[in-house]
Amino acid sequence: MIRIAAVGDIHMGPDSQGVLRPAFETLDDCADVLLLAGDLTRHGTPDEARVVARELTGLPVPVVAVLGNHDHHDERPDEVTAVLREAGVRVLEGQGTVVEVDGARLGIAGTKGFGGGFVGRSGSEFGEPLMKEFIRYTRRCADGLRTSLEELAEQGCETRVALTHFAPVADTLAGEPLEIYPFLGSYLLAEAVDSAGADLAVHGHAHAGTEHGMTSGGVPVRNVAQPVIRKAFNVYHLRDGHPAEPATAARSTT
């Protein structure tokens, strides 16, 4: 059994130091890895990233993250990434990483992802150059996710997780206004997950959304935005590559 702790949208700033650390220090009791689904900072500044880094340094389990749109706001995502990596966080964008868990190889593929909408109500690569680039950017993110998942399979990872910030399905957006669905995720991410294969997809971004969803190919999707799960993290169990069980453990932020 592999135990995956996950949370997104923690939005840390100068006044956040120490809020999550007590809960994170208990991870070795209930999880094998911590996944962070983006929006780790409020405005994407290196100073905010250093707050996050201090919260994560020296934790008892590996930490794997993707950035979110907030982490790009100050237009210094490379600096934010560098600060987090210096603290030992594996920050992914179109890449994969392997975590050893009791002799098993857990593969995690990550991308921020982007918007565009979902089947039947989505944007397309047609019209103005800006609209074409909007969808092409999402497609590049999805292609990177697909390739990373495929490479992890080739590396012998029987259990694989897709980690994104933007949502791959509309299921986990329930509760958000329909008008903003195209800005919350894209079906292209789900297509990548179903094409390459995964046992679990984890995302954030949709603060008013719903935790549970599924791709059309049957991959469980979990929205772990902190405003949704209302905890420091949720823990999901994967057994021999079988679909994720409901959350079986969590820690409060207080």
C-alpha cells in the first residue's frame, strides 16, 4: 500500500510561517510522500517562496510539487522553483520523478496545466493568434504530462500519479460558477492521463469545487485545494495499482 498526502492552494505569505509545519511533521505516521498541487504562494515572490521552503525543509517524507497560477503572478517562477528545490522539494513541469516506497516505485508526473474548458464546451486552436496560443499552451502542458507518465511506466513504475494545478475534469469543479470553468482546467489534461495511464490524478485551483471526480477512462481525480479539503492535507491509499480509496487520514491546520 502506498500512502499519498496531498494539498494545494496553501497560498503562503509572511504571516503564514509555522501554520502548516506542525501538521507536516506528522507525515511519517500516515504518508509516504507529500504532493503539493500548486498555488503555494500568494503572489509568486521569492520571499513568499522562502516562507514555503522553511515550512517544507527537512520533512520526514519526500515532497513533490507543481507551481500554480499564483506562483507565476510576479513573473519569477524560475526563482520560486529554485528556492523550493534548494529546500529539497522536487518541483515538476513536464517532468516525472520516482519515489521508492518499501521496494515499490511510485512515479509522479507533474505540470501546472492550464485552462481551455471541457469536452463540448472548450476553446480551440482557431481564430486570433492569442486564442491559438492559449490552447496550444494547454496542449503543451498536457503533452508533457503524457510523456512523463509514459516514461515513468518505462522505468518500471507500476503505480503512477498525475499532479497538476489546473483541473483535468469538470467533476471536481462542481460548486464553481459555470462561467469560469474554461479558466479552471482542460479536458486535454484528462486525455493525457487516460492515454498514458495513471492510478490517481491530483489537482488544486478550484477553491469552491468538489473533492471527488473521475476521468472518462476511469482514473480517480481528487481536488485537494485546501479550501476544499479544509485540512493541512488529505491522505489517499493506493493498493497494487488499484484506484484510490477515499481519504483515510488527514491533519487539521489548527
